Amino acid sequence: MPLLLIAGCTVCTERMVDETTSPDHTWTTRTTGRDCGEHAVPTMNVYLQRADSHSRLGEIVVLVRNAHQLHITWKSSKEVQVDCPQCGSDVRIARPNAHGITISVSR
């Protein structure tokens, strides 16, 4: 007798929620929100990429579990500050330094 396997598909949606540009207009951060349905925890990612890049997203520098309000500030062309006073342990830095740019998080 043949075995029938049925795999459920989860459709995730990802949307851009914010974008910032460095003071020298060389780098951008892009923040996305990802939702995979009622049984999955939503996440947010902050990506860093060159401003002149044509790729959709760069590399992840900050990961956030659950949906939170983030405020991203370029302190200089080489330093990005991510503020999330409600995040607590939901936020973590994936890369504290990328391409010579320091990424810091305050909770």
C-alpha cells in the first residue's frame, strides 16, 4: 500500500518597514517585518547594504523576535544606533561590525 504524505505550506509575508541612509549616502539600513501566520513568532531584521546596491537586501546586522518599534539613527557614517526600549531580550546583534560600520543596540 502506498504511503501518502501531505506537507502543509506556510506562507510568510515580509514587508519593508523602514529605511535609513548614512550621512555620506554610502550605506543604507533596511528594516523588514516577517510574519508566517498565527502559530509562528513574527520577526524583524535590520539589513546593511551599500546605498548604490541593486540587490533587494544586504546582510542582516540586527535580529528582533516579535514585532517592536525600532528607531535607527546614524551617529556618523561609520556608526549605527538601533533603539528599541521595548525589546528586552528579543533583540540581538548579528554583526556588531560590518564593512567598518559599528552597529550598537540600546534596549
